[in-house]
Amino acid sequence: MVAVGVAWAEVTDNMFPTSNTSPFCVKGMHTTPCQTDNRDVSYYMDSSGEFMLEATDRTDVQNVMANQYAPTDLVIAYDSTPVFSGSGETDIVYQEGSAGISDSADGMAWCDALGGDMVDCDQQVVRIRGNGYYTPSLVCHETGHAVGLQHGNVASPQISRTDPALGCMKTPTGGTTTLGANNRGHINNTY
């Protein structure tokens, strides 16, 4: 948590929207990440059907949410009875599978239900390929997109997508499992 009056050492602005992205949240796969609709973030992990997460993948999501995102100003809570339409939708729904993911991507996040503002989304979907792709670093990365964090090439100023200052938002994500100071600062400043 960033204390009042204490600034963090911002490297780049990679919180949606930046001067290098559209200022509007758009619903659908293969779109620019949006911000979640408020600081209270509920999440659900598909527990049956085509997009069910395996036990080890569920553990990765729980650990990333508890150890990377809960220490920020976001209020993280698991939703065992998810809501998929109407008001009060579950904020992030985690899935495992490759449907809709390009062959060059290990996972993706997208807005499934627009929020009430031009920059926010009421429900985000995070889908990561199965068979070893569900890793803490990739969960941290795709969750970052679900709360509005973006890659370095669309940050302002633009930086390399591999810059270590991006923490788990760098690409490729391998090795770095931490959110990083720049991302924590933007989350706390936004929410």
C-alpha cells in the first residue's frame, strides 16, 4: 500500500488508458485491456466443463491473488457463487483452455461486460492454455491486464516489452512472478 504523501518511483505509465492506447474500454476478445470497475475485485476459477482449472492451476491463481494483488489497494475476494450477468458480476473469471487464443499467445484477458465508465469493465475473463502454461508469472501477467496494466510498447513513455521494471507485465513473462513496484504504484494510484 502506498502511504499518503509517499510517491513511488514511476518508470512508465502502463495503466490503461495511456497516451498510446484508445481511451475507451471495448468488450470482446483481442481488445485493449480495461480497468476493473472498482477496487473490490472478486474472482472465480472455472470448476467444471471445458474451461475447468486443474488443482495446481487453482493454487497458482490463489497464491498470486493473495501474495501479489491483495497487498495493493485492491480488495481481493474469492467468489464461490459467481454472477455472470446483470449488476454485481464477478470481476475476474479464470479459465483454462486454448479456444480463441492465438497460437502465438500463452494466455489472454478480455472484457466480457462493460462497466459504467469509458475505461472500466464489469467482468473480465482470463484464459490461459493448459498443460503447463498456467504458471504464477503468467497468472500475474494476465491478472495485471484484467486490472488495466499493459505492455511496455503501449506505455507512456514507451519502453521495451522486456524491461524488468514491468515486473510480471514484461513479455515473455518467464521467471518474473512479482508484480513489481511500478505496477503496484499504478494499481494503488488508480484504485
